[in-house]
Amino acid sequence: PDTPYLKVTPSMLKRHSGRRGTDAWSAFAGRVYNITPYADYHPGGRGELLRCAGKDGTRLFGEVHPWVNYETMLSACLVGVLVPEEEGSR
Ligand code: HEM
């Protein structure tokens, strides 16, 4: 069946770089999350976390702490799935 998730393209992701303070999105392993609600709780600090805002953070995340279970921690913050540019929801 069709996925119920929003299809997020790299350019949509880029528009959610968190400059307004409330809408920082990042992609990890093909899933897009709103990382803003977590920013104040991140043990590595807000600034470190926001380095991946508006981008695919998979590599950076893996370099720092591959053992962290973000899928569970951020399950309530799931926005959608990352798709190629031409397959976006809008
Ligand atoms: C530490 C979660 C993204 C940098 C941690 C820890 C957690 C966590 C649970 C503590 C880990 C431990 O002590 O074993 C997350 C989640 C992320 C995320 C859920 C994604 C949404 C990032 C990114 C960066 C980063 C993108 C780097 C640019 C750090 C650093 C620490 C840390 C430097 C070490 C803090 C310290 O021990 O002093 N993060 N993180 N994190 N994180 Fe993240």
C-alpha cells in the first residue's frame, strides 16, 4: 500500500534549516525528523545537533555516536521519508 508519510525532497529539507527556530528538519537513514523539540535535550548541545539541520545527517550522526537509538527517541518527531527530487509530495 502507499506510504502515509510525507515525501520530502532534498530541496524541501533544505528549507527547514531551523533559522526560524521551530522547524529544523534532518534526515537519518532515509527518514526525515523534526529535530527542534529535541534540541534542548541533546546531550551534545543544541549547536552540535543543529549542524545537521536542513540536511541529511546520517554520516555526521554515524561519526559521532552510531550506538544512539534515534529511531525510538525521535519516533514522535517523524515527518516523512526522504525521496529523490522528482518524487516529492509538492
Ligand atoms: C551525545 C542523541 C545528533 C553530536 C549524544 C547522546 C545522545 C545523542 C543520546 C549521548 C550519547 C552517549 O553519551 O552515549 C542524538 C540524537 C541526534 C543527535 C537523537 C539526532 C537527532 C547529533 C549530531 C551531532 C551530535 C548531528 C554532531 C554534529 C553529539 C556530541 C555528543 C552527543 C558531540 C557528545 C556529548 C558529550 O558526551 O559531551 N547525542 N544526537 N549529535 N551528540 Fe548527539
